[in-house]
Amino acid sequence: MQSRRYAAIDQGTTSTRIVVYQEDDGVSSAQATMSLIHRQITPNKGWVEHDPEEILANIKTCLSSVSDLDAIGICHQGESIVAWHAQTGQPIYNAIVWQDMRTEADVQKMKQANLETLVKQKTGLPLDPYFSASKMGWILQHVPAAKALAEQGKLRLGTMDSFFLDRLCGNFYTDYSSASRTSLFNIHTLEWDPELCAMFGVPIECLAAIKDSIGNFGAVLDDGQSTPITASLVDQFAGVYGHGCTDSGDVKVTLGTGAFIQSLTGHQLLDVGNTGLLPTLCWKFPGEKPVFGLDGGVYNAGSAVNWARSIGLFSDYAELTDFSAQSAVSRGLAFVPALSGLGCPYWDRSAAGLWAGLSLEVNRKDMLQSLLEGIAVRTVEVIEAMDSISSLGDKVYVDGGMSANRYFKQFLADVLGKSILCPLDREVTALGTAMLARKGLGITGAINFSQQLEIINPREIDRMKIIAKYQDIISRSRGLR
């Protein structure tokens, strides 16, 4: 069998990474990596922006660092958006990042106008600044060039993938998973929805053509070499695929800036009722029905840890170990990581971070221990809600920065009552992206990516007592902002 090389571009909230996998005789291993960070631009309170040209340059630098590729896969940061000139390709404003809160007042007005039910029915998503549509509407309202370009038929609006594909390949495309995170995509018809576009003030003709998550997205020309992009999708769903989650009931958690949880439900789109979960489209392959799942996000995970460091609770990540064998919550101390509000299942931006049970006996180490526990319990809340809608298995795949913390993983397993499986190679998102790029070339044979797993089994504790105590404290964090 011939040797093949697949490059995965993992374009995330804080950095852009490339990992190259080489396949020989059905066995593959990582061959080259590069990671480049980009600026976090915060011009006003609650605003988060990126320079799309800076990120695009980082992608090009990553691609130029490798050679002899058979295919490229790209995954991106989901709900972040860009607006640019259709002819010149130049952005007319910074990318507005998924964390950005500038449209909160607009979203609240839409809720007061009783529009949320319609949005949920068509998209599966609640009204929240987290998703792309209100950000796109803000661009049309507040960036003078946007309206003028739209009137001339020269405005392009989209999630980050559509900007990258347009500039790298000259094709204005997005995929089904990316479109499904905008609040403009009808998850039942699998098309952009004119009524939703009008509601958010987004001209439908400014949006990209929607394609399957694998296939021919165009080719990148670099140093005389032409390489096809054969996969493009949201990073969280690439991570699901990278864990090998392909069956209904499979679930994974990515612990990055926030905690992002997805479970698979197969080709069936489930009614989630009032659980606060998001029915979501994970990927779609050519000639096949979409694969759906359930999605839930905790806004603050790694960002809560970094905040604790920024205010001096610790200086070295090595300090986040060697905690008391007795949990902080069992000693009466609990932390609610609602520093950006509460995500799933509450979707409440009025909530604020909260410590409960402080006393003169509480020390810095106790506070750090309770911080990790609070992130774990919020993650458990989302997984428990998923399990109530569609039965999950007895294991949960976990990746991301916080998956390196042994105490966190054990506490998560204990309160969840399920085994935690952590790949020793943490490039799970890149792996999934590369596997999909391979599939996008039409290669369907089995391949061994030789993932080694650390398995952490739950210990016997009164987990329901802990969850109930936390839910009472979480309720007290609401309406504080």
C-alpha cells in the first residue's frame, strides 16, 4: 500500500495547530506539528475579537511548514464569524468570537418579542449571543461598509471556515455542522431559512453554499504544490470523530476555554423538551443522512482556571495537584464557575461566579480544589441531561487541557458514576480532522491510529447528594449579574 500524508488544521479560539499523519500499510502516526497563537482583542467589556488576517496567515505558515500532502482537513472554532468583501477577500471588521457578548441586549429584545420558540423549533438552538446570527446582524447594523456591500451584492458573511475556504481555495463554502451553529439554518429542511435570516437582519444571499462535511472543498496552492481540502467542520465534532465516537450513545467532553459536551443519537433528530440541551447536526457525508447528536456547553472551564491564576490564587499549574483526599464540597465549600454566566442547561447570562461555604478555615488550596470540582459538576449536569433524553454508555471520552489533571478526572468520574477515558495523545481534534480528510479522499479501509487510553473508574460515593447540593448553590448564582 502506498504511503499517504494527511494534514489537520485545528483552528481554535487561542491558537492554530497543524498535525500531519502519515499512513503506511494501514498504520498511521503523527509526523509533524506546529502551533501558533493569535491575539485576543477585547475593545470593550464583553467583546472578544480576532484578526482574521492574522489567523489566515498562521494557517498558511502552518501549511508551508510541511510538504508532500495528499489531503488537508480543517476544523474551526464553531460560532465565531467574519464579514468580508466578496471580490477583494478583505475583512471589513475583526472576527467576532463565540464568547462575545455584545448582542446580549438585542437577544433579550428578541426574547421579549416571543421569538425564541420559533428559533428553537427551526434550529434546535436557544436565543443566545453564543450563536452566530446575532453577531452577523450586528455587523449589518454597526459596520457602515457592510450595508453598502450587501446592497452591491459584494458582502460575504460566515463562520470562520467559509472565510478560510474562500481565501485558500477561492470557494465560498461551509459545511452542514458549521451552518447548524448559526441560528440561520433550518435543522429540518437542511437549508438556510429565509424567515430566520430576516429576523436577525442577515441577507441570505450573503451566506455560503452548504456542503457535506467531507468531499472536494477546493485546493490550496503552496510553493507550486496543489493539495485538496477534503474535510471541513466544527472543531468539537471533529473531536467526537477523533475519539472514535460513531455510535448512538457515545459521548465526549472537550475541556478547553469552556467544557463542550456532545453525544451521538444517530440519524434521528430528538425532541429535547425543556432540558436545555441542543439537538445538533454533527456531520453529514455524501449520499448519507446527517448524523445528529445532543450538545451542551459550560462557558467556563479552562478560562476559570486561568482566571484563578490571574488573580493570584496560584502561579504554577503544578499547584493544581495534591489536594485533600476529602472533596471540598464534602467539607462545605463549593464554587460555581459562572464567570460568563451559565450555559447548558440554564442558558442564563445573569448568573455570576460564586463561592459558597467560605470561612476563616478555608485556604487557597481549598479554593483551588473547589474550583476544579465546580467545573466537574457543571459538566456532569450536562451529561446527566443527555442521559435522560438518549441513553448513554458507561464511559465518557475526555480531552483538552484540563484532562491532564488527575484530581479533576477522578472527581468527574466519581460524580458522574461513569468511567473516564483519556487519550494519552491529546491531539484528538486534529486526529479526527485528519481521519475525515482521509475519508474525503474516498479511502474507506480500516486504519490503526494506535490511540492509547488512560481509564479512570468511578469510586463509590453519594454522588446524588453532591449534585443536589450543587444545584441548590447554582440556583443562588442566578440573577447576580
